[in-house]
Amino acid sequence: MFQMDKLLRDNIRQLVPYSSARDEFKGEAHVFLDANENSLGSPLTRWYNRYPDPLQWKLKEALSRVKGIAPQHIFLGNGSDECIDILYRAFCIPGKDNVIINPPTYGMYEVSAHINDIEVRRARLLDDFQLDLVHLENLVDENTKIIWICSPNNPTANSMNRQDVEIILNNFNGLVVIDEAYINFSRHRSFIQELPDYPNLVVMQTMSKAWGLAGLRLGMAFASEAIIDVYNKVKPPYNISQATQELALQALEETEQVNDMIRALVNMREQLHQQLAVLSVVKKIYPSDANFLLVKVADARAVYHYLLDKGIVVRDRSKVELCEGCLRITVGTEPENRELLEALARYPGA
Ligand SMILES: *Cc1c(COP(=O)(O)O)cnc(C)c1O
């Protein structure tokens, strides 16, 4: 059985969190002399001389309408990076606990583990890039706190089989984190709606991809109230700036424009896939549920440098397990995709 309180580190269970001026006074007032802000204002606008809402309620209410989940099930982080790091700091004891990743996958799960001195166990994906449940189960011991699942996965671009994920959710007594950074480009359903069934589930999303706001740094975690309370206890008090809160709110009013971009990017992905497939330098293109393609080419390192020489930078994944000979190519604008295709068509070895 999953018991969140038992999973938590002792120091976090006992932690008395920082109490900010904004936490201690929440009523009506018109003279604010409680937070040592600059009462005269700032060179920008008067808004920014005040500390922001530590729990970002207005933004969470807007998000709640878009995502169909109550605000108290939402945590907002300074990028997904912060959503990842806090789970390590709250649940994993350095030098003792371990987590499981399914490589090839997103690099931050491992980097953040190493920063926190947490052991990383690797259940490599199967040849079809699906989860290896047998290997996963063998790696779990009493110190395994988190299983990281990235779906759609970076860099392989596929979604994990839903049944496999459900088997893990039903059988693992630690946290199961599903990173859905690319979910908006996928045909598959988010796991957000399954949260009531799984107290051990954390779903991560981000404003960096489909929403086009990588520069804002806004990551989201959706989970039980108990887990969100832990997040809020451990996070820096003002982790999301006033500017970010305002701009994200503004963006959330433009869901139609974002949906248009998503549709366009998915169409362009399919078109790019077809156009790449006929080039002789291209050996294989994997199906994608994201806004990028994993492409196997004749000599990945050489093609990478050839493109770079033409001012086109893609991601060389050829040294990554199961991705031998592969480049990861983000779907660009129409002219960018055309430039890429023309360059590849003229590749000397091809
Ligand atoms: C891009 C990406 C993210 C986003 O990270 P941010 O810190 O929110 O920009 C998260 N997970 C995966 C797998 C990604 O590829």
C-alpha cells in the first residue's frame, strides 16, 4: 500500500516551513508595511515592487479551467526542473535511497538525482522503446522512492503503453512520475484525469513546449493534495515571479491560438516525416507523438557537422543507447524545415 507520510524524509515531515509576510497576513488592508518592500515603487511598474502571491492562486484557477483539475492539485515550479528537484529533496535520502529511470530518456531525472546524491537505477527501454516491466520490477527494492516515466518520451518520441503504466501505478508503492512535457502533440490521453485513482501518481507538464513559453520557466506538477502540500512546504517561498504569473495568465486566455499552433506543428511533423523519408541519407524515422523526430541517418556525426556548417543545429543523439546513428530534429517553421530538407538532399555522401 502507498503511504505518502512513510515515504517522506523525516526532516521534511518535521519541517516547519518558512512563513512569509504574504502567508501571515491575507485579509483586507491598504497600507502594506509588513514585507520590507520599496513603498515608492520601481523603475518598471508599481506591480513589481510587491512580492508575488507565493501560491499563485489566480494562475492556478485559470490553469484549473484549462486542465480540468482543482487548483489544490496543482504545483507550479520554476520550470519542470524545479518540479523534479523538489521530489528528490522531499522524498529521497542522500546516499541511501534510489530511483528508477527508463533510458534513453530526459537527462534531468539523472542529473538532479546526482546533485542530490541519489542512486539511479536504469531499466533500459525495449527495442520498440516500450517499458521493460520485468527489468523494472527486478530493480525495485525497499529504498526505491520514485519511478520516472516520460511519455511521450524524449528522445524516442513515442508514448508508453497505457496498460504498462497502469501496471506500475497499481503495483509500485513509491511515487510514479509521468512527465507529459509533449502530451499536447500526442494522440494519447493525459494521466491527469486518473489522479483520483492513484495516490502515488505525479503528472508533470510544462509551458515550455506546446505553449511556446520556454523562456518564462513555468513547469507544472499535478498530484494528490498531500503531495502538493509537500511541494509547497519545500519550495522557495516566491519561486514564480510576478511577471511570470501575469504573462502565463495572459497566455492561458489564448487557448485557441495555442491549439492552432499544436495542430499546425503536428501537420508539419507528418509532412517533414514524409519529406525526410525519401532522402537517401535518411535510414529510418521513428513515429512521433511530440514536436520532434528521431531520425536515423547514414553517418550521424558527419551529418550533424555538415548541417552545423550550414548554420542548422540539430541534436546529435548517436551516442545514446538505442539511438545509435540518430539525430533528434525539432519541427521548425515552414522555411526552416525547407532549409533543412534542401541541405540534407545535397548531402555529399547521399
Ligand atoms: C523540454 C522538456 C521538459 C521541460 O522542462 P522545463 O524545465 O519545463 O522547460 C520536461 N521534460 C521533458 C522530457 C522535456 O523534454
